[in-house]
Amino acid sequence: NGAKPWCLFTWAIVFTAIMLIVTLPILTGGLLMLVLDLHLNTQFYDASFNGDPVLYQHLFWFFGHPEVYIIVLPAFGVISQALSTSAGKSVFGGPAMILAMGCITVLGALVWAHHMMTVGLETDTRAFFSAITMMIAIPTGTKIFNWLSTFMGNPFSTISLDIWYALSFIFLFTLGGTTGVVL
């Protein structure tokens, strides 16, 4: 019937929706607590009244870091579709690409505290978040490898504009990920 067993763009949107469903209530709660602090004199974040100023950072980054993946996961689906369409075949390792997006979804929701290494987190906590942050490179590397494998198997001798866009995205995404690991 010509239907593909997997459409990576659809899976990317599904995983994006899951991340939004998980993280938006946390952001809403954090902002509600902030508004209550400002207008109704509650002391959720005021340390002088036994509040916790670091709590706001946790609530903010629990949404803020997965937001990066909420933005980039649909782009992963677009790049997969562009490479698949231009190559005239399915993306190499389609089920592995779906699994990689699922792993990125789960791990992306667990790494928020790597933005908070200077606020007095315990050593074990910092080690956990550092390890999870490095683990997210595994599914990301899988996606890069599969995209490049799809491109290398391209039967066409010319490189179209959408391939150039896809390769540029892959290059810049890899460069950005490398700088993120270094920092």
C-alpha cells in the first residue's frame, strides 16, 4: 500500500507532546507560586521566612531544559523526512531513530539540574546530573549516524537544496552539542 512502517515526523510530534504534558504543569505551578509571592505575600521563595530560593530554579529549569528538546524534536522529524524524501528511501535505522527520540525525551526531562551546579547541590547529585547529561549523547549520536548513513546511501548524484539544509542542520547541531559538552 506504500505506507511507511514509521513516520519519524509523527513520532517526533508525539514525543514533543509527551514532554509538554509532563513539563508545563511544573512551569505553571512555579509561576503561580511566584505570582503568589509577589501579590499575596506568600513566602515560597523567600529564605528569610523559611522559603527556598533554589526551589524556583528547580521548577524553572525542570521546564526550561526540556524546552530545548521540545523545540528541537520536531526539527529532528523534519530532517528525517527531508533526507528520506530526497534519498527516495526510508531513513536508515527507523526503529532506532524512534527509540533514540524516546530516550532523548526521557533523558531530556532528567537533566535540568546541570544548569544549577553552582547553587550548592551535593556531590552525588552533581555526579548524577553530569552522568545523565553525558548519556544523552548516545541517542543523539545514533540519530546523527543514521542521518549520515541515509545520506551516504543516496542514489542520486546531485545534492538538492533540502539536503544542504539537512546537512547544515546536522553540522550545526553536532557543533552545538560539542560546545555544550565542553562547557
